[in-house]
Amino acid sequence: MNENISTNLPASGSGITPVTNEAVNPALAKNIQSFHSVLTRMLAAGDKVSDLIFSPGRPPQVELTGDLQGVAIAGLERLTTQNIKAMADLMLLGNEQGLESLDKKGSADISYSVPGLCRFRVNIFMQRGTHAIVMRVIPTMPPNWQDLNLPPGVMSAAELKNGLVLVTGPTGSGKSTTLAAVIDLINATKRYHVVTIEDPIEFIHDHKLGTIHQRELHSDTPDFASALRAALRQAPKVILVGEMRDRETIEVALEAAETGHLVLSTLHTIDAAKTIDRIIGVFPKAEEAAIRTRLSQSFRRIISQRLLPRAGGGRVAAIEILASNSRTREYIEKGEKDGRSIVDAMNDGEIEGMQTFDKELEKMIRTGVVKKEIAMGYASNANNLALAISDLDEARPSAVSSAQPVPAATVQSAPRPDMPEIEGFEP
């Protein structure tokens, strides 16, 4: 396939620019069409496909509600190293930054679009000396917060005038989706200038009542910290930072929050308390007191998420919310000691929109949304959760049917007569 790839396409920092048949030679156009057909077939495997995975020796796979399932596509029953490299080459066409990252670091993060279908956040990486690909499905439109059924304590962040709002959780827990919903609500209801800094851009926000500028690392700016500093000179009301990865980014984010901006960002931490520890731990011990004071004064929300298997199928988010009040600010500034606990503050702050993971899990168990044994595995304190639900009659039938669909090892996708063969994709 490589000999058919044109190097005369316009460069794009976010993956290959959607191309037309006129922009490439016929062989390359055919390969792009074939690859897009493969992606279309994989997305058709179910209504809740979240990821596409290409691994040597396996068929193309999709993640459906947390489980991997193969997709039968003629000619790709067992992906070869050549198959996957050909796909990677297509997505990296004209993307010098991605090619360099893959060569020097062994992985590349890009975005990729299929016109009229959807967008993907893509990670191409090396393993055992060969290529592998994971493609996260990104809906073309930002999610509607009402459809997500997010608690008021999350969406009230859209009403904040300034300060720091953090959405945290492991990879794949829905952080980007939650932030996109908040940004969309701000965009729809406020005449604000919003600047986002992302790696890569995920949801595309059109101008509504607000004005939104979306900047992507590597193509629009070299790093989060420099883009944040530049944003302070761009007169935004709201700044979204894709991730606070390092000390410099955290420092500038705090500065922006302290100077009257609403700053939204993410961290890969499992709960509110660990988020505070992570931020403080980035700085030297000598600066701890000062950082605690700055963080206590600037933070407005810490929203932590975990996705659980739903009893009736699918997944549901358990959300923890820490909000700013005199008590939580004191705990952050002075630390958890002498009986002071962030969890206690959240339990006592329900009237202010606060909630803990374990309280939410208890509600989910009692209403039959999740099974007890599943919820226990996600609890912050399994012993406390077990005590809280000890009154439940284990024999009582669940409020939600516990019937599970029979898992299929492979989702069949019948070949279509107009499906073009992909050069270089022979099994």
C-alpha cells in the first residue's frame, strides 16, 4: 500500500484532512474509501460502540458497553501487521507531528474524521515491534446535558463566574463528555468568549450565543501551558484545558482562575481527595502551604466519575462532587487532620449539591440500577458501603431485570457487494 500513498496532500496536525478523490491518486482514494467502509461496518456492530481496536492476529474489535467483540469483515478475519500499518499510514498522511511522535516515542495521539459519519480520537502505538490502533468514537455533536442525566451539582458549574472546575476519573470514564456538556450549556446560554485547548480536539462546538475558539496541541499551539498563557491575552470568560499534566500548566490554570476566569480541566485521579493530593504533590514541600491556600481559594468544583455496568445492560456513571464552601476550603488549606475529612464534608453538603461515590452507589443498589456485587468493586470504602446496605433483603428481586444478553464472540457483518477490497489488507 505504501507505494500508492501520495505525499502531496495538505498537512494537518490532527490526522489526515478529509480528502476527495480529486486530491489523491485513484489507488489512494480507493484505499481511503475501503478503510472508511471498514470503520462504518464496525460502528454498525451496535448502538453503543465506544472504541475500535486493531490488534495483530485478531479480527477488528469493538468495545460495546465495556466488553470487546470481534466484527467479521471479509478479508480481515485475522489482522496482519501489514493490515494495521496500512491503516496507520492512511491516518498519519501529512501529519508530520504524529509521524515524529510515533517514531521517537512509540505512540501518536491524533484525531481522525470520516465525513458524514463521525470523528475519532486515535492512539497509534507500537507493541512487540508492530503497530496497534485504538480509536475512541467521538460524536459529531456535543452531548446534551439533559440526555446525560447529570446531577445539578455538575451542570451548575455552567453558572460559575470564575474559579477552577476539575473533572476527574480514569481513562474512559466520560470526563471529556461531561466537560463538553458543560461547555455546550455555557455556549447556548451565555454571551461569553470561550477558548478550549485540547489534545486532540474531540467535540466540535459551533458558535451559539457564545463564541468558541478551539485550539489543538501541535497544530495550533506547542503545549498546554503556553496556550494557557496566550489565552489570558485573548479576553475569554471561560477556558477549557484538556488536561493539567504538569506543574507549569497547573500554575497557569490557578493564575487564570485567580484573575477572574472560569477554568475547566481534567485529571486522571479517582476521587476528590486524591485530586487535591495530586495537585499539591506536584509542587515542592516548601511551597505546599502556599499552593494549599491558592487551591482552596480558587477551586469551585471537583467532579469525579466512574463508569459501572448497568444491571439491565449498558453503563452508568457514578459521580462524586466536592463543592467550595467554608468547610471544604478550610480542609484543603489546612489538610485532613483532627477529625477533618473531605468525605465527611461531602456527606454533610448534600444541600449544596455535594455527593460521595459510596452514597451514589448505595442509591444505585437500592434502586436496582447496578448489582450489589458490581457496586462493591467500585466503592471507595467497601466496608462502609456494605454496612449502609445491610438492611436490604437479598432475596428481593431487583427493580431492574438482571437478565443479561448472551455474549457473542463475534458480531457478524455481512459483506456488501459494493465493498471494495483494500490493497495491502490481505489476510
